[in-house]
Amino acid sequence: MRIAIEDLDVTLSGRTVVSGVHLVAEDGEIAGLVGPNGSGKSTVLRTVYRYLRPHAGRVLVGGTDIRSLTAPEAARRVAALPQERGSDFELSVRAVVAMGRTPYKRAFSGEDPADRDIVAAALAGVGLAGAEKRRFSALSGGERQRVLLARALAQDPKVLVLDEPTNHLDVLHQVELLALLRAQRRTTLLSLHDLNAAASLCDRLHVLHDGHVVASGPPRQVLTPELLADVFGVRAAVIDHPLTGDPLIAFDHRSPAAALPQATVPLTADR
Amino acid sequence: MGPVGAPAAVTAERAEEREPGARAPWVAAALAAALLVALTASVCLGSSDVPLGEVWSSVARGISGQEPVPGTRDLIVWQLRVPRALLAAVVGAGLGLVGTAVQALVRNPLADPYLLGISSGASLGAVAAIVLGAGAGGMLGLGLSAAAFAGALASFALVWAMARRGGGFSPLRLVLAGVGIGQFLSGFTHYLVLQAGDDQQTHGVLFWLMGSLGGAQWSTLGVPVAAVLLGLAALLARARALDAVLMGDETAAGLGVDVARLRRELFVVTSVLTGVLVSVSGAIGFVGLMVPHVCRMVVGGAHRVLLPVAALFGAVLLVVVDLVARTALPDQELPVGVVTALIGAPTLLYLLDRRLERG
């Protein structure tokens, strides 16, 4: 199901955080939001899973304004994986994944066999079949993230929205999680810090800078050395990955694109 | 995707560990049986012990509406001990429910029903009634309960107004408003205690502040019973939403829960229930903190299971505690709150310690 964000403005306690944002994820596409810290990535995503209300503009999911739906209707279309990682309330893995059925349930209604099948399938889908009884808070970061993805899958959504899903994961767990997302073949909108991960995973990228979308398109078109210098302030070469052929951004970790005004160490040209 | 399959094998060794929610029916059945035993013991034992057979015949006469037989202990059993045991069960169940709900409301497993300042208002109302003489006639009669409930509502309104400012209703705002207003009202309460006219008044006030079930009568059981049943239903109806907010507000919103509305509703439900409980029994500490915590360890955190189990365990616990409070010392009754603290605190510490070792 296609996601389209049109002319979105978000104001938080009087401050405009995001303005005039247009972006799209076509049906079945993985679209990435990238941008420096504070550029508004999370804010945009929060309007899609209805945690935040747009000040102006619309979020369309399958052509319907997400605000015109009831909260459960919206949650049956869009499943979110925010940056929250839960707290220690003795929830079992199974209980966490079963939360995905919330938008389908009325007050007092219990679980039926169909729910149980969906929960089991979602756990199996992230490679954690058999982990139902474990305590969620006792899992490793990578396992926890996969359980949360299973919870989102149990929601049986048309669209997945993920906010920095690979944060705090080691490389293997990042690769595993991205592979799971790829295998979903579901319309996905996610923010990523790691530009190389974004370049490899996403069909389309939207670059946010100070609350505006400054570039949109396929990763290879968007991630140019000029954009990396202008938006992210880093020097980088973009080459082909020797193993996968994906665009590979080789950062210069020695010096930023422009000398910082307050830099105390002189930067020499011939480094 | 080979490596993704691996953790299933790692978890296999834990497979014999049953999912906590699955034991809930057995736990509930065991607690229901324990409640029956505890109620019976509580009616049999006391300043004078009544044999089981005599208790049953008194209860049977009471239920069928017959007058107590003069010269027997019918009166003690049916007019004093049965209502008191039932009140203990109802208040304990209510505290277990409120504790569970407040912990989800502020997303902190160590929150207490009294954290939100409601009990401070109730205490102030009750103490004002005792000291200023509004409830002079019936120390623990309806007048006192009404004053306590009025105080609870007043503090609820204050905390609501404070916590709502700026639009949000965040856990932190609620706790800060609750603690702040609670302390403010406690200041008045302490002042009033010092103004108490005589030793007996002071004693009455202190006893009430530490919690007591001594005011139990058939006529005053109805309100708390109704409040606890309605509270249980209101919370069970929101069991899934309660689970969802444990994970975080954004997660809950993404699951289709209107978090702001849920918080408002939970705050109202827990405040009214706390107000009713405190107004009939004083502020009995520790039950609302400990019961949900222990129950989570046994049946897990999912509320559809946790809420009824916490209610049952709270009921059993307070019936037993009240029995201890009445019988531990000869010729003297201890305030219930003293016993809950003396038993409850070490139990909680022991359980937490074991829990941490188990990891």
C-alpha cells in the first residue's frame, strides 16, 4: 500500500520542526529517511503512526488520510517500531508479540486460535520460534529488536514504519534485521543513521535537513559527495561495493567537509 | 539468513520453563481456595476462638436472615467478624487492582497507589473530621468515610489540574503533581494531628492513618464491593491497552491506543477506587506495591491475567494480615498498616533479591 506525505508541517510546543515535507513510498517499496541528528526524521515517522498530529498537510496511506481513520483502523494499516525498547514488567516474548493483535480486538475479548497462529507465525518469521516463554527484558538487543519486529508483523499491517531499527545493534544483528525487512516485501518507511545500510536496503531515499526534504530518489542518485558535504558536513567518496555492487560511501574520518569555525586544530590541505 | 534460526536452539534448554500466563488458571484457583481458608480462619480466630461448626451455623443463620440466638457468639461472628473479614478481602483486592493499574499508568513497576496523592487527601479529610469534630459521634461511621472520600476527590482535582497543565498527562507529570500535592496535604494533616484535643483523639487519628479494618459493618460493605467490581471490569476492559503502554506511549499509539484518553480514564478509575478504599480502611501501605509485583513474577505482566490474580492475592494477603493484626498481641490490636509493613517489606526484599540472582 502506497504511503504519501503531502506538504507536512509539524509544530512542537510552538516550534516548527518539520515543514513542507513531501515524500513517498510506492507499494512494496522500502523508502528510507536519512538526515543528520535533529533533522526531523522521527517527527515525520511519528505522524505516520499517529503519535503526532500534523499541523498542516496530510499523511496518505493507500490514498486515505490517516487522520480520517479511527485509531484501530489506522493501526491495522500501519505498524510502527518506534525507538522505545520497553521496560521491565515481566512480559514474556509471547505477550509482547501478542500485543500486535490489539487493533483487531474489542474490550474483554481474549485470544482466538487465529491470533495464536498469527503470533506463532510472526515469531517464526523473525527466526525466534520457540522463544515464546522467555522474558522479554532478558533478551539481547538483537533478539529484542526482532521480537518487536514480530509484534509489528503480528499487526498484519499494509505498511511498516521503523525508527532507527538498527540502533545499538552490533553489525551481525544489523545485517540480520535488514535482511528480515528486505524479505518482508512490504511497503516500508524507515529512518536509518547508517547511510551505507540505507544505500543497500532502500529502493528510494528521502534526505531531511533542518525539517525539509532536500533530495529524493534512488540511493545512487541521492547520495552524492556534494550532498554528503552539504547536508551531513562530511567528506566522502561514493564507490561501488566490491561484494554487492551497492553504492558504498567511503567517509573521510579524518576531517569534516568544512573546517569548523571553532576548530582549534589547524587543518592542512595535504592530509 | 542462516544465523537467524540459531537462537531457537539456544532457547530450547529453557523450553521446560512454562509460559507464565499459562499457569494463571491454576494460580487463580489456588488463590481462591486460599481465600476461602483465610476467610474461615479469620472468622474463627480472635480474642475468643469460635469452633468451625459454630461459625458455620452462625453464618447459615445470618445468611438466611434469622435473628442471632441470644447468649451465643452469633453476634460476634455475624455482626463483627464476617463483615470485617469480607472488608479485608475487598480492600485487599482493591489495593491489588489499583496498584497494578497505577504501575502501568506511570510505567513504573515500583509505583504505589498512594503515589498520586489521593490517599493524602483522604487522610486529611478523615483527620479533619476526627479533630474538628465533624464526625464526633461515630468515629468510624459513615461521616468519617464521607469526609475521607471528599478529601480524596479534592486531592484528585488538584493533581488533575496540575498534571494537565501544558496539555500532556505524562507519567512524570502525574508523579510529580501527585507527590507534591500529597506532601502539601500531609502537612495540613500533621498540623491537625498536633491540634488534636486529647490523647484518645490522637490515638484514633494515628490508628486511622496507619490503616484499620475495625470499622467494618454490613451496612458499609456495599460501596467498596461495588467499587472494586466496577474497577475490575473497567480495568479488564482496557487490559490490552494497559499492556501496550508498558512498552511506551509511541508503541501504544502505533497499536491504535489513544494514550492520552487511556491515562485520563485510568487516573479517574484508580483515584475513585483509591478514595473509596482509603475512606473505609485508612491508608494501608505496601499491599498495592507488593501484590502486583509478586503476581507479575508468578503469572507474568499481561494484564488480562494479572488483574484478576492481583485482586485475589491482595484479598488473601489482607485477610491474613488483618488476622495477624488482631491476634499477634494479647489484648491489643495492631494497625493493619504496621503489619503489612513488617511482613511486606522483608517479603518484597527477599523476592527481589531472589529475582535478581535468577537474572
